[in-house]
Amino acid sequence: MNNTQPGSRSGPPVVDGRSARWDAHRGERRRSLIKESRRAIHLLGADASMDDIAAAAGTSKSVFYRYFGDKAGLQHAVGEVVIAQMQQKILEAAKSATSPRQGLLNMVSAYLEMAETSPSVYAFVTQFSVADATSGQGVVQVRGALGTFFEEITAMIAEPMRGHFRDTEPVLSEYWPTAAIGLVRTAGELWLNTPPAPGKPDHVTMAEQLTKWLFLGISPDLDRRRTGPPHTTTEQVRQPMRQPNPHAER
């Protein structure tokens, strides 16, 4: 029996061609604005205003507000693109490793290299704009994009390290990846903001140092700087050498 009501239609819904074309146009325009914004921020710095970014992109500030809402929205949009690219680079670096330590070194090196490629863009997507302090909404957005990035990177480095901790400290293995990310990000951003100088390491050397700290701590470096003989205790170092007493009874 045919239960189709008179005037009803069967089959897939009809797609409005004009609406689909407009959505595609808006998506392409948004991607273009994000690309132009990255170029402008790279040249002008992380503190570039919306007016400066719009002028560099050859359009008006109102266009940016139409597509992104405010500066925090632009930060979020640029951050999603930058973070996705960094994450892909770090994932590829991890896959080429043959050991947990090599994997960590590759990931830290890739992270530092990507951040160093454009420090201004990195700073732009990891800082909060002044407008965030009044609304609070932008803070949530930017933290969300960046927070997800570091959460996923934490999970990426946790997997190869589980085997490293399995036989020694299985419980503490859940804490180590989060601590590692904190060290890498804090030290990495300090390194990134340090002006060029003869003693400043490149990203490869910095990555090697951070990886060594994470695997070995700082004690190996301190051991090499000790002036006392091997296996000398602290108490032995403090005590002066006793001189023989010529008046002592023999």
C-alpha cells in the first residue's frame, strides 16, 4: 500500500545551490583572512591591533569582526590552524623515532623549531588580548584551543614512556608527561623570548638539553663539576685533613 500523502515528496532533501555556494565562499574567505593575519602578525608582531592586521590584509576591520567577532575570536581561529600544523609536525617527528628518548627529543625539537619559525605568531595564539579581561569569553576560547593542543601532546608523549616506567614507577608514569610538558613549554618560551646572543643555544641543542633533563635530571651535570674525589661524602669534604700530633702518646 502506498502511504505517501498527496503533494509529499520522497528522496533526499533538495540542496539550495546558492546557499551552498555562499557557504563555500565564506569558508574560503575566512581561510584567506587567517592566512593574511598570520603574515601580518609575523611582520608586525604579536601585539598588532585589529586595525593593523586588517590594513595589512588589504581590507577593513569590520570585515574581520564579521568573520571572527573580535580579536579573541581571531586568536582562536589562527591558533587552531597553527596548532594543527604543529601537532602534525610533532606527530611525524615521533613516528620516526626508534626509542622513547629519541621520540621525546624529536618531538621537543619539532615544537621548538615550529615556534622559532614565527615567534610573533606563536605568541599571538598563546597570549590573551586585553579585551578578554572584560568579557572572559575570549579567554575560554583561546585556552580551549591551546589547552587541547597541550593535552594531546601530553597524551602523545605518554604512550612511549609507559614502557619506560612500567618496571620502575608505574604509578608515577601518569604524572611525568604533564610535568614534562610544563618544563618544555616554560623553558621553551623563555628560550624563544631570549634575544640572540653568542651563548644562546639553537633549537636542536636546546631540545637535547631539555630531553637530557627530563631523562637524567641535572645530577649528571653536577657530578662532572665536583672538585672532590669520586665517592667523597659531603661530611668528608667539610672536615679538614687531620695533621699528626707530635705530642701524642705512641
